[in-house]
Amino acid sequence: MHATRLNPDVSVIHDALEVPGLGFLPVNAFVLHAEQPLVVDTGVGLPDRHFLDVLADVIAPEDVRWIYLTHPDRDHTGGIFDLLEAAPDARLITTFVGAGIMSVETPLPMPRLYFLNAGQSLDLGDREVTAFRPPLFDNAATLGLYDSKSGTLFSSDCFGAPLASEADALADDASVVGAELAQRQALWTSVDSPWVHTADPMRFGATLEPIRRFDPTVILSTHLPPAIGRTSEFLATAAQAPGTDPFVGPDQAALEAMLAQFEPV
């Protein structure tokens, strides 16, 4: 895990997980350097990640004023309670559903919550950010965020891809992936959003329109290196999702074969 400054407005906290059989999946969090600084997601919960230490490379945790959870999956919420403790003035932005899911495991500090629904905006002092429903998602509570001042779209799981190497997954720009990116995004969509194969293509296509209207200059997916100037390309890839082949994972025989590789000789 490490942090880089993408531009004056945004820092990226890079991480990656190896997914056997698929590749290396980026797992990013972000800092929006607004007048009221905002952290988007808080990484995985593995004990060796030290999310707060890496965050401190780009902003003092006590200066954070807002924490935005795109959804309450464990690869997005790993550092949330440590950050809430280290940033006593920060409020946690989520939804009614998101808060409910989170509270099943550990109660959230209810007075510090801020519910933001799709289509609603929040004033960060020098800019407004707007919540929206990404067209592809694996959790019913998922919302993305758009910053109109910097043209940055935080898309949560949408547009992600498992990549060939850890170096690619931790890269500063998605352009390192090359021509195979669309194929890898289609694979990730099939794994992460399997419901899309039952969606009507026309109705699904309509869900791409909010992003088309935003026309962001930068797309920041949790599961892809930063992508600059690729909105039309990514939307075209996403539009094909209902017609792609569903993902079928390894079965028990394949699992036993994998386990056999680790047995002592």
C-alpha cells in the first residue's frame, strides 16, 4: 500500500489483492483535497495494511472532515473505525441501507452519520460533490460520487478489472494495461455484477446516462488504476455487459487440484 498525488485535487491510496485464477485486483481509496477534505473508502481490513499510516502521507487524519463509503463491503471499510477515531471532527457519509449493513457487524456512531442519496449534493466549502448510482455494482447500497470542480468521478466497483501483475494493479495510470483492458473489465463485470446478464440491454443502457452527462475527465474506480480521458471508451465497454458470457468459477475438482500444489512432497 502506498499513496500518490494524482493532481492538486486528488490523492490515491493504492493497494492490490491477488485473486487466484484472475490476476491482481487494485483496491484503492482516495482523498479529495477540498476545503473540507474528504476520504473516499478506507481500504481492506487486513492487519498488515496500516491504512492510517499511508493516509498520513497525504493528509493528517485529524484534518479529515468527511469520510465517504461507496458501499459497506470489507474491501472498502477496512480502516473506517480507526479513521473515525483519528479524525474526531469527521462525519461518515453513507445511506440508510449502508448504515444498516455496517451496523450488523459493529455499531456506527449515529450522531456522526450523514445520509446522502443518489442525486443529492454536499457542499465541501470550495465545491459540491454529487452522489449517483453507478451502472455496475455488487452491493445494493453502492453510490458513487462526482466532483464537478475537478471533473473527477469516483465510481466504486464500476469499471474495475483484475490485472496481469501486481505492478499493473498498483500503477498510477490505467494506460499501462494496454488493449486488453476492455476484456479484463468485462471479466470483472461478470464476476462482480452477475445480475447484469439478466438485464434488458436498453434499460441497462439508460443507467449509463448520468455518467455521460457528468462527462468526467478522470474516472477513479476502487478496482482500477486512475483513468484519464477515457469516459466514452469505458461507457462503450460497460454497454456491452448484458451480452457478455457469465463467469463460472472453479469447481471442487479445481479447488482440490489447487490445494494439491501446496501439499508437502
